[in-house]
Amino acid sequence: MEQHVKIIGIIDIVFGVLGVIGGVFLMIAAMIGAAAIGTGAEQGAAEGAAIFASVGLFGGIAIMAMSAFQIVVGVKLKAYKSWARIVQIIFGIFALPGFPLGTAFGVYTLWAMFNQDTAVLFSEDG
């Protein structure tokens, strides 16, 4: 089961890094879009641009924060921290509705995390 835990940790790290990159792209796209909206001569364009930029900025920050947490969980999962196993079970449950890849990852995660051999690995809280 050690190999399965390491694979799940690596997948978490990879998806976390991709999420951070996606958050950065969201912020950049929102700023470019806001600049395009703000240059319009229509009434209220500046307010619309500010709202667009704010939503993009806060959305990007939220995505980056969640993704950074996923990276931390992936690293700590590979170090067999018991709290990371619990968080990973929650991640697995939330992944289930994301058919087809999320469902497959969620089932794999839950199968691996609820396995008795895995529980023993985390009981020592490496």
C-alpha cells in the first residue's frame, strides 16, 4: 500500500501545481479583460472593469490557496502524516462527482486510504 499512497501524493502535488498555474492564468486573464472593458467609452465601463478584475483576482487567489494546500497534503501524505490521510479521504469524496477522471481518482483514493494496510502506515504518524 505504500506505493499507492505515494502515487496519490504525487497526483496531489501535480494537480496542485496545475491549480496554481491555472490561478495565475485566471488572474492575468481577468486583468487583461478588465483593461479591455475599462477602455470602452460606454457608461459604467470602469465599474464593470473593476468588478471583473476583482472577481478574477479573488478567484485566482482562492484557486491558488486551495492548490497550495493540495500540494502540502500531497507532500505530507508521502510522509505518512495521519491528518493528511483524513484530508485525502475528504479530497477523494469531493472528487467523486467529477466524471470520469475525478470519479476514478476518488474511488482509487478511497480504496487506498480505507485499506487496513494503509491505516497501519499512518498509525505511526511518520
